[in-house]
Amino acid sequence: MALGVGLLTLICLSWTPFAMILGVVLPESRAKHIGRAAIRTGFRILLRLLAIFCGCRFDLQEVKEFGRRREPMVVVANHPSLFDAIVLVSCLPNAVCVMKAGLMHNLLLGAGARMARYIVNDSPLPMIRSAIHELRDGACLVIFPEGTRTNTPPVSPCSATAGVIAARAGVPVQALMIEMSSNYLGKQWPMWRPPRLPLTVRVRRGQRFDAIQQPQHFGREIELYFREHLSAAPLNSAQRN
């Protein structure tokens, strides 16, 4: 656990000085392209190092195949752990995340997130406008509709924001389902508590919603979908294989 946190810290701090400078001097379109590619590369390196040194196993083939399409869309996923954004962004080209405003000023993540033009969720209307702009510019928008990590597995109540954004931007929504062998770094998991190894993380591709007819009801729709297709229990040894 300590090694994993140290690797994440090292990767983020190594990129921060470059992000602080390049985010200011480069044109916006160039800055966000380089910023997103750098974050994706850094997270891919992190997952590889976690697999080699930290007893982690990542089954990401389905999301990697989906990511090769490079089409603008909203990606929604359940949110069991702090791992989730790292795993998804590592697989999705031109990904832009909706994140808490406080993280934009975080020492490790802030400069990189600002350069990549990630979207803050502190004000609904500007957030929606920014998200639509990025989608029309070809981005893959990553949203966790629960808004925070899952309180009660398999999923907490979801908001309709992803459906509203997708409907207004005229893009589809793709559901992804994240499953883990333990609730490590979940809502009820203390930061100091180590995981049971090997830690397995699997992402399955779910339903694609090509047209959102009633965006105001999308939160309930995606919540019911996750409840039907996700188990409240962690991955067992048979599922991991």
C-alpha cells in the first residue's frame, strides 16, 4: 500500500512542474491535448508498476477495446474506490473528468487537471456547458453518477446529470461496471488499512444508451441498471479467473 501511494505521488509530482508551465504558455487546445495524454500515460505506468510490485491485477480488456473507438460520448461508471478514475482514464483516449472543485487546488493533481481542462462540479450550469463543449470537441467525458464513492454496494443513488449532458450534446452514454476483489479505498475503508492481496480490479462494458429520451429520469435508470448487473459482494476467486 505504501509503495503504491509512493508511486502515485512520484508520478504526479514529476509531471506537476511541467503542467504548471505548459498549461500557461501553450494554446488551450494544445495544452489540453498534451495534458490528457500525459495523465493517461502516467496512470498506465502506475497500473503497470502496481501489477509488478504491489500484487494488483487489472482486467481492463473490455474497456481498452471500447476506448479504441475514439468517439465523443459520456462514460458512466459505478464508483467503489479511489482507484476508479485512474483505471478509466488510463484506458480512454482524450478523456476529460468531472471532478470536485477542491481537487483543482490539490498539490498532486491540481496542475495536471487544470492543464487537461478537467471540469469542476461546483456549479451545475457552467459544468454542463463545459461538458457539452468538450464533447462537441471530440472528448470522452467520464462521470460517476453517484457523485462520490459508493456508500451501500452495489451502487448509491445516481443523479441525472450524465443523461442531461448527453441529450444536450447529442452523444451516446456508455455504461461501465467496475468490480473489485475487496472494497479497498472505498467509502468505508480507512486509508491506513491495507488491502488483501492480490487485489483484482475488473471493468466490464455494459449497455450503450444511444439516445436519451428522458434525461431527467436518467439517474434512476442508470441506478437500476447498475443494481441489476452488479453484485454487492466483492469478486470471488472464481470470478477473478
